[in-house]
Amino acid sequence: MAQTITHNIDAVLKGLDLYARTKVPKAARVAIGRLGYDVAKVFVPQLMNEVFDSPNAFTIKSLNYKVVSNYEVQLDFRKDVGKGNDPARYLYPSTVGAPAYETKFSRYLHAAGIAPSNRYPIPVKGNLAKNSYGKVSQGEYSKAWTGLSSSRPKRRQKKDLDSSLRFGQSKRRMTGFNPNANFRYFSIPDNRMMNTSFRQTNLFGLGDGIYRAKGRNDLQLLFTYAKSKPKTPKIFPYQELVARAVEKRAEGTFRRAFKQALK
């Protein structure tokens, strides 16, 4: 998202005497700080509310500004967030029109060897809890993450197989298998089950997705799998907004700051 936007204030400096010119650096620093604040905390949040569907407070407040010199302010979106997803990354596709940002949950499914690399989870919102903004709760992703992490069948030795146990009409092939514990959350497909003594396809006639089993008879589809990354249109041209704000407001903001510096 890096881009440099400049504005020339030579017209304001013409005819200034030596004393007045000594006040320019201070006035410029004040002006650039006010402009940075207005862009980061007023104009860009307004744009977010216009183009996004109920953006949360974290996203709205994600643009930071920092005055780095008398004549420069830097704007940057938050990144390297400990939990959740980085605004700098998930907002980028909407500024240029590109494939949607791959979330931490999706990257986990790939890194853990659960979902194939060309499958991307899409939430079934009707089966998931929502936050106050009407979006899928972060807790739902956390529970699915934890459930999938703990549901992987362990490799068994031949002596552990128990052919007397059954799952419907199919034999259970693992001693002590508990469907409530092992399959509270499960994925179809699940690449972790390749080359194990457990055969997922022998137990389920379900479509691809991530499921939650509640008790013995309640099964919910939580996520479907898309076969390609969803596309994000260019709906958040914030850099263009910044350029317009600088063009329209920089000179006036500097003149006011300069007038105050001369007092």
C-alpha cells in the first residue's frame, strides 16, 4: 500500500521576511500532524463505513499516523496482529481489486494438512454465532480451530484394532473410539487421514466442508470449501482519498498553523 503524496506550499512562503520564515518548520509540523489525524481518524473511517458492510471498530481504527519530520507524516494500517487477521493484509485486496486475503483460519487448515491447498473455507453464517456487527464471531473460528486440532485420529498398532466395535453398519477400526470426543469438529476432506488405518470415506456420505457434531444426531455444516480464492472488487480506494484530502486541505491547514505560530 506504500505511496508518497506531496504538496507544494511555495505560494504561502512568497514574500515572507526572515523572522516569519523561522516559524515555517514549526507551522509545517503542526499542519502535517493535523492533516494526518484528519485523514486517519476522520476521512478514512468515513469511507470504510460507506463501502464496507458493518466494519468493526478494530478495522475502523486500524489506520495509524505518525509525524516523522517537520514536513512528513506516515500513514500505515496495523499489521503483525497477535490474534485475528492483519488489517494491512485483509484490506489490501479491496484497494486494488484482487483475490481476497487468506485468513489465519484458512492458512491453518492448509498448514495443518487438513484442507487441500486449492480449497478455501467459506462460513455458513446461519449455523455460526455472530458478533455485534453481524459477522461470524471470532470465537467460532477459535472453537473450530481447536476442535480440528484435537480430532485427528492417532495411528494405531495392529494389536489396538477391535473388529467387534461398529459405527452403524461399518466396523470401527480403533479401540476406544468416541465419536462425540473425536468428531465434535471434522473436515471432509481431511488430508491428515491419508495413509492411516482410519478411512474417512467409509463413515460419511457428506459433501465437502467442516462439520460440528453435537451429540449423536445433531450435525451442522459450518464451512463449505470454495475451489478458488474469492475475488474482492476495488471498493476501498483510500489512497485516492488521501490524495484528494492533501490537495484540498494542505494549504489551508498550513496557513492556519502558520498564523498561530506567528502569534
